[in-house]
Amino acid sequence: MRVLHLIPGKIFGGIETTLVTRARFRHLAAEMVSEFAVCFEGRLSQELRSVGVPVHFLGNVRVSNPLTVWRARRRMRGLLRSRPFDVVFCHMEWTHAIFAPVARDAGVAVAYGIHHPISGTSWPDRWAARTRPDIAIALTHFLAREAEKIFPNVPVEVAYNPVVAPPSLNQSERRAIRSQAGTPDDAVVIIQACRMQAGKGHRVCLEALAQLRDLPGWQCWQVGGPQRAAEQQYFETLRQHAAQLGLAHQVHFLGQRSDVARLLAAADIYCQPNDTFREGLGNVFVEAMRSGLPVVTSAIGAAPEIIDGACGFLLAPGDVDSLAATLEKLIHNADLRVKLGNGGRSRAASQFAPEVQIPRLYAGLAAAVSRNHISPNRNVWTAVNQ
């Protein structure tokens, strides 16, 4: 079964990390041959090519410029004529809206990837809803329920993101990472690694840490940098707020990093108290669990599906006092950190390992092809009763 994954490619986050992981571990479902198409060259296309998978460039698309949409669709038609794909997998509503009609006209099965909550009323959602997919692939059961908002009665399969085991660090490597961040080797490190966007709980985290300002023995790493112009102001505001709270020497803004896995392995607690942002899954939660870190977050979005009392804490969104108390408890109690870390490792390995989730994705896509009577490696529909 040949699959063409479509993704904008302009920024790099959890979705893009997942696609690279699926490409790296494609041997776990050898029957599924994957290629990728992007509208913007960048880190995603570079990392995909570095692991040896074909990446096709469809051209920069601006919805405000219909000519760019027309050109990208024309390139897509040419690609589908030249290569025998069985399924076009559109990740996110923007990609589905633009390219799913082209795949449908070419007689190729269409899969829609649900990566975040759906409003059902935004213009990308309404545009995407015009082309019914053959299957929706949701990252979580939380997101599977969202599919009904734009695609009622479409079959939905849940396939968690595959998350690899982190690197093992020896003491000298761990010490070196901490030294580069200006952190003592014996400090308890609280880490937050995510996109620099409102709703991810950065401000809540800082305000909770301000209550612990006089508590010795901890530091915080804020990992992530602005990838869009609008995020630059948010990033600078957070740095200013940390300084105003008197946290300049305890909170370190490490910027955009490509070694997040190593930073997690060198930390002690993962804290991301989302206040309004509903994670569709939250790759970094799983990455932190696989690194043996207790996870502290808010009980919104898919977090309650990913995290339980055996591996972390789920708090009310925006509850600064509870967050401060929880972090203080974890800072003081190394045994509790170890217990929750071990619980997270076990849960993440059983639910999110590539050897579990990549075959599951293949099974879901193969079932869609079979249900819709699509002949493998032929871009034509076979009549149901033929």
C-alpha cells in the first residue's frame, strides 16, 4: 500500500515530529510505503529527506492568492498521475481542503488526519467538510469524538503518535547539558518544552514558580522559540514577566532546540499547565514520560487520556496555587519523582512505542482501502458489484 502524506511543512511541532518518526520506523510496517509532499521547504522536509524518504514540493500556497492554490493542485495532479498511490493522507484541515478534491478526482482514497480539536465553524473546517474522506485518523479518542463536527458518519480510527525511547545519558553527559544551561548539577530541573503560543500555560507556570522563588534547589528550563512573527512578541513578554517576578536567575529561556530529547533526559519534572489550549495528544507529554519524568499539566483536551495518577498530576486550568503546591511537593520528594517517572515509562512504552502504533496506522489505512474497494497501486475505483 502506497501512502502520500500531505503537510504544509512551514513550521515544526508535534505533528511534524510524528511524521519524521513514522518515516524513521517505516520498517515496522513494510507493506506501507510512504512518501511525503509539502507546500513549504524547511526543517520538516530536511529531516524527512535525511531519513531517506521521498519528499515532493508542491509550491508555496497562500489561500489569499488563488493562483498559488491552482498551481499546487496542478502539481498534485501530476504527482498522482506519475506515481501509483493508494491513499492520500491529508494532515489537518487546511491541507485536506486544498488537496483532498484532487485526490478524489484521481480516484485515490482519502484519509484525514485529526491532530487538534475541531471547531466546525472556522473557514478551514467548513472548506474541508466539502470533501468527505474515506477514513479519519485521530490521534486520541478525545479527537475521534471531534470528527463528527465536520465529517458525520465517516469511519474513525485512533492511532496514537509513535514516540521513541529517549537517549540514555551518563552522569558526565547530564552534567554537561546542565552546565550549558547554567544549572547546577544537584538542582531539581523543571522543564517546559512546547510551542511559544498563548494557552500553553507559560504564564501560569511562571506565576506558580514565583511562589517558590525563595525555595532553594530548583531551576526551570523554558524550551522553545518563536516560529512566527506573532510568537516573537509573546516570547519577549514571557521573558519580561519572568524578570518582573524575580525569576531571572532561576528560569532559563533556552530558545528553539533540536535536542529536546536530551534536555528532557537531563531534567527532573515536566510541567506544562495549559490554561486554554486543548492538546489533541501532546507529544511532549509522552516524550517526558518515556524519559522518566513526572508530568504536571491541566485536565483539559486529551491530557486525561494520556496521563493518570500513576505518572503525574492533572490540575484545574489556571490554578496557580495548586500548581505551586504540586511543584513544591515534587521538588522535595525525590522518591515520588522516581515512582511517577517509572509509571510514566511503563505507560508510554506500552501505548506509544513505534512498534505498537505504526502497524496500527497501517491497519486503519488498509481497512479504508479495502472497504472502499480500491485496487492496490491503481488510481482507479473498482465498482462494488463488478
